[in-house]
Amino acid sequence: MSSEAGRAAVFLDRDGVINVDRGYVVRWSDFEFLPGTLPALRALQGLGYLLIIVTNQSGIGRGYYTEGDFALLSTQLIDHLAEEGIKLTAIYHCPHHPTDAQGGYRQACNCRKPAPGMLLRGLEDWDLDASRCVLVGDKPSDIAAGEAAGIGHRFYVTSGEACPGAEAVSGLPQVVQQLNVLATT
Ligand SMILES: [Mg+2]
Ligand SMILES: [Zn+2]
């Protein structure tokens, strides 16, 4: 990467991008990495990207699990990745839902994707150049958030339908392939 360019990160949705989406994954024993995730994260790190997770967690607002449950799983993930030589820079989560959450969690926030709040916060917290950042998601709401935040490279993990505004990929390993192509052209 050019020394004149700002820092860049790969913003990763969690469920369906890093691990199998079982719906409201909250226990480490239910956290199953998708094939090739660990080598792909290592490769992204090797390309100079920070690694940042941005994840909607309305299960907190809905009362399915607590902030503490989510924090524990996040710590277990960070620790496991560290043992694998992978540094996760940050995890941003949105606990809200506009209609189905309880108490103060029920709000139309600016962080639940497709809103760009988590991405904008990450860009500011880590002094990132949005145009050089990458977003990887498996739902159109991920891609919409990335577009709204001005993330330059957007990838949509899919086995079927494409998503406007993103390049379709089969998973993180293919994201690495595509970024390697960009890096050498
Ligand atoms: Mg997902
Ligand atoms: Zn939120």
C-alpha cells in the first residue's frame, strides 16, 4: 500500500461471513467458522488491512441474550483469533430494534444496518480512509450500510442472488483473491 494513502480496514459482518449463521449465535460452542475464514483473515491482515467486525445484535434488545453474553462471545472470538495470529482491531454491535426490542433498546437508531452508524464510528475511531476500506456482508442491509458510509470496496457473500452495489463472492477466501488482483494492478 502507498505510504501516502490513509489507513484501511476490512469491515466484516459476523454471522454468515466469518461464522455459520445459525440465527442469534451466542455461545462459543455454537460458533462455527466458515471454511477458509482463518487463512483469509490472516491474508487480509497481511495485505495491511485492520480487521473490524460490525454486527447487528438485536437479540440483545429482544431479550434473547444479554450484553454480557455478547461480550463474552466476543472475547472468546478475539482470544481464539489471537492464538491464530490474527488481530481483531474492534467489534461494533447494535443491540437495538425499531419495533421488536424492549425498553430503551426499542429505537430507530443510527447503528442498525442498513444505517451506517457503526461504520462511520469505525472510520473515525481508527482514522481510516473510507475509499480504501472494504466491506464484506451477506445481506443487502450490509451493502447498503457500506454504500452510505462511502466504503470503497464492497463484497456480497452469496450462493445465489447478486446484490446491487457489491461484487458477489462465495466467501472470504474469494475476497482475498479479488483484493490481491486489485493490489497488483
Ligand atoms: Mg450476516
Ligand atoms: Zn443500534
